[in-house]
Amino acid sequence: MRTLTRLASLVLSAGLSLSAAQAATPTTFTLENGMEVVVLEDHRAPVVVNMVWYKVGAADEPWGKSGIAHFLEHLMFKGTDDLAAGELSATVTQNGGSDNAFTSWDYTAYFQRVAADRLPIMIEMEADRMRDLQMSQEDVATEREVVLEERNQRTDSDPGALFSEQRSAAQYLNHPYGIPIIGWRHEVEALSRDDAFDFYAKYYAPNNAILIVAGDVRPEDVKALAEEHFGPLAPTEGLAERVRPSEPPQLSERRLEFSDPRVSQPYLIRTYLAPERNPGAQETPAALALLASLLGGEGATSVLGSKLQFRDRVAIYASAFYDDVALDPSTFGLVMMPTPGTSQAEAEAALDAAIAEFLAEGINDEDFARLKMQMRAARIYEEDDIQSVARRYGAELTSGLTLADVAAWPDILDATTADQVMEAARLIFDERKAVNGWLLPDPETGAARGPITLPSEVTGEAMQ
């Protein structure tokens, strides 16, 4: 963190704001069929990242068809009338690039990173599979087994992942964020070709997609390519606005314990429902983002780390997390791994005391200023990676924000006061609205031997 702090100091001493240090203002336009296009110019290297983001994810799936969004992501690498199965990825590799895809609750995205002069090939192939995907019954059966094996490896064989599923289900009683992205096993086993094709035909359309091109490109060239290849594609008529079921008011604390003989280190995760960033309304999420960093940032300098790990010595790890980018209400969470010999009750009491102490004492001005410098420097550093920048724009735009909101976010963070952060903390930390979850070793066999694994919420590995 020393380098980051030094960079932050240089940023401030130079009098630069974060927004001034960002890449050039994006160029945007919309095709006649409703497809949005965003171009992020960066001519420092002859490389381009081509991304197609669909405004559909796991939270948009039909009831009883969990996992269909992620399943379709796999099927999208099968053939079209013009491309054989696997040919798209093979073509990317032959042209010296890389490609992949990922699914979240709010979006599904596909990307290629290639030399800038290979962009026309990438756009042509992405346009081809947007409306012309071919999937045989054999393709569906094969890929369904691949997805089930992925679930075996990433979820069923990982007690932390199973625990995360149970916690999400406890946090979201009515909203589909409580359903795993990869899907419940029994529902994935029943997914059919018709399920996949119906989902594809409805949501994989130009008027439900955003093309983001970042790197060594000119907007006018991207526009010409987009009009040539995506322009002729027909939109989905009557595509409804995304409206999901909302959560009922939480009137009492919820608790769960998940025991597994494979667990080597017990830990507590306490979560609260929290507001997400919305168009023109980002002030409270900005305060929550700063709160999460203050509470759970760098070890000895964070509130929870300094109190629980280094002063009271009741935790070997303590952190906080908050995902500000979501279409619907998100979660704010606290994580604590107690030291050996610290009981669950003692750990929770210590966490309660640390939060109460923070609420009573408020925020240290120097710590707050240092945190803002670090966040500003990290954002500037991120601009060196065009793929990270493109991914940030894609996630935020498909989660309901506008380009104006994306541009305003750094300045809103910078303008957030300590009082606003404390107000957000008092809003969130209501014990009646907490979900307390413990991941524990099996009570009969005890803790397993093995490395300590941090929760996916902390490591950022929730997407499939």
C-alpha cells in the first residue's frame, strides 16, 4: 500500500481531481435497432477490447429455471450458420487474442482482447451469434453436463460456496438475488433446449445489448462496423422493463449456521440489505463504499482490523464489503474470523462492541483523508487497464446507471463527508435487519487441515 499512498500524495500535490485524470470522455451512439454503443479511446497501445453486454442475468430468469442465463452463456460458444462450434474462440486465438464470458445477476457479457486491427473480425462474429445461434439437442445435453460439473467443482465441493448460497437465500426471501447464478442443481438438470432458446430469442437482441469497445480505435470506425454488422439485426419487440419482486420489510434478525467437515477455519458473516447506486441518486452508496473501506480496508489501519485483530486479538481476520453496482438493493457485510479459543458468542460480542465504538467515536479526519487519496489513486491506476475500464462501464450501464452517473461517481465519492458516512452507518447497522451466518467445522470431526479460504464476497469471485 506504500506505493499506492505515494501515488495518492502525488495526485493531490499536483492538484488533479480523479475525473480529470480519467480516460477521455466516452463517445456513445445508438443504432436504429436500439443497440447502444460506447467507445473508449486509448491510443497508448495497439490493442482493443471488444465487449457485448446483455441486460439480462440470473435475476431475470423464469421462475423454476434457475441457471438458464449462465447455461446460455456456455451455449453461446456453439455454432451459428456461419461459425462451427468452437470456431469463434479458435479464431480469436489464431489472431493472437483471448476471449471469455461471465454471468452475474444483472448482466451477461462476452469479450475479446485482440490487436486493434482485428476488431472487424470480432464485431462480425459477435453480431453473428447475437441472433443466429444454433444449438442442437446434443449441444444442450453436453453443455448441461459441463455446467453441472462446474457446479460440482466450484460450489458443491466448496463449503464456503455452499454457505454463501444459504446466506443469500436467507438475505433475499423474495428477490431472485437469493438464487445462485449457476442455478440450483435440480433445476439445472431439467433445463431443455426450448428453455435456452426461448431465453435467447427474447433477451439476446440489439435493443437489449450494449457494445463497448475500448482501446486503440476511432469512434467513427467503430460506428461504421457496428452499423454494418449489428445494424441489420432485428430487435425484440415489446421487451418489458426489468422489474423484479422486491423484499418485504425485515422485522427481525435472521441467523444460520452451516457446518461441514471440510472447514478449516470458522468465520462469521453479518449482512444487511443496502441501497444500490441509482441514476441521479448515488450519495448514500458513496457513503457506504467509503464506510466499507474504513471498516475493512488495510489490516492495522482499518477500524475492524485495528480493534479486533491488533488490539483485542479476538480475530485473525476482519473485513467489510459492499457492492454498490446492482440493479436492485445490494448488501453490506462484515466478516470476522475468530482466533482459536474465541467462542461464537465472544466473537459476536466483540464485533458488536467494535461497531458501537465506531458509531460513538466517529471518523478520524486523517484516516478519512488518507482513504480518499488511496481510492483516488487506485481509480487513476485502473485507467491503465483498458479491459478493467470497459468492464466497469459495462457493469454500471447494464445495472441501470447512465454515462452521466458513471462520470459523476468519482466526484461524488470525493465530495462525501465524514458526517454522511456516519449517517449511512447508522442507517445500515440495525440489529433487527441483520443476517448472521456462521461457517463452522463439523462438531464431531473438528476443523479440517488446510489453508484458510476467504469468502467470495471479499475476494470478488461471485460471478460465474
